[in-house]
Amino acid sequence: MASIYFKELKSFLSSVAGYVVLLAFLIFSGLMLWVFPDTSIIDYGYATMEQFFNIAPWLLLFLIPAITMRSFSDEFKSGTIEWLSTKPLHRWQIIGGKMLASFTLVVIALLPTTVYILSIHYLAMDQAALDAGGIIGSYIGLLLLVAAFTAIGVFCSSLSDNQIISFLASLFVCFLLYSGFEAMSRIDIFRGGADYYLGLIGMDYHYNSINRGVIDSRDVVYFLSLIALFFALTQFVLQRRRLSA
């Protein structure tokens, strides 16, 4: 699995497009956090990272599909998937290596955002102390969300040898699971019972629960189950493609 992991990291970081994607994420997060009036921390008026954690999932909706879209699509298009199949690697090791590499790349993109914590601290009146526990909890929630989006992205990449199709499919599924069910729960016909369960299906509910600084085991189990589900689905798709080849 380590060989797949380092191969994916090297492949992404050796391309200009990879750096453009990471840079675009940092630029947009910076603009939305400090410049755009509707989301600016300065206009918000409180020394808190809440604005960042509200914005981040929407930026990750585009960043992660852009990173994962080539995971298996490139292998199918170039034919190297056959070469991988001859290696002494289990299918779960190939998938795990690709997921872990994509997750690492997103973590690399998130690391510079920790500078925002210091910036907010020094801009705060009398340099008031930030809620360190809440920030740590929110970052844990964000990492769980990243892991779930990554599992979805790698799964969608296994469905097609076209990177654009993989990107759009991943974007749609991530949006549906993050915000789609929450939006459906607000439809009048679902109110009175079904709205609660629709909300529970969506990642938004569980992410916001952790984002409040309370790490509930049910929310953690939800994200881990989602990751396991898409990991298993990716294995199933690869098995079917191999049988039909």
C-alpha cells in the first residue's frame, strides 16, 4: 500500500495542475474569510474560526473531486490498471493507498489555514483567547468530512475513465450527501417525522454537530461508516470491471 501511496503523492505534486488546485483553494478560502463582506471575519465582528468552518465544506466540495478525479480514471485510460493487477497487492491496498494519498493532499492544503488562528488572535480586542477546544474539535470534524469526501471521490473515479465525468459525479454525490438531504428535509411534505431522518442521512447534520465542539461517538461512527461504504463500493466496482474485461 505504501508504494501506491507514494506513487499517487509524487504524481500529483509533480504536476503544475496539482499546485494550481491547492493554490486556488487557499486563495478562495482567504478571500472569503478576509475580503468578501458576506463571509468576512472582520465584518462578522467576533474573534472566532466559525466562519472558516462554515465556508470550508463548500470549498472542499470542489477541491476534493479535483484531487480524486484522476485516481482510477487515469489508470483505466492509460491501461496501467492491468499493470497494477499483476502486482502482489490486494485490491483494498490499492484503494487504501489512493484514498490515503488524496486525504494527505487535502490535509496539506488545510495546514496553512492554521495561520488564520494566529491572525484572528492578534486582531482580537485585547488579544482575547480563542476557544482552543472548539477549534480542535472543529478541525477533527473537518478531517472526518475530508475523509468521507475523499472516499466518495475515489469511488466516483472508479466509475469512468474520463476525469471530467469522475469530477462531476463526485461533486454531485458529495453535494447530495452533504447538503441535499438537509435541503429535502425542509420540504413541506417531509415535515412531521421524515424530515428528521432525512437530516440524519446528510453529512451536514453530523459535521455541524462536531463543529459545535462536541465530539459525539454517533457522529464519528456515521463518518466512518460512510467511508467504509464507499470503500466497499469501490472494491465492488473494480471487481466488476475486472470480470467484464
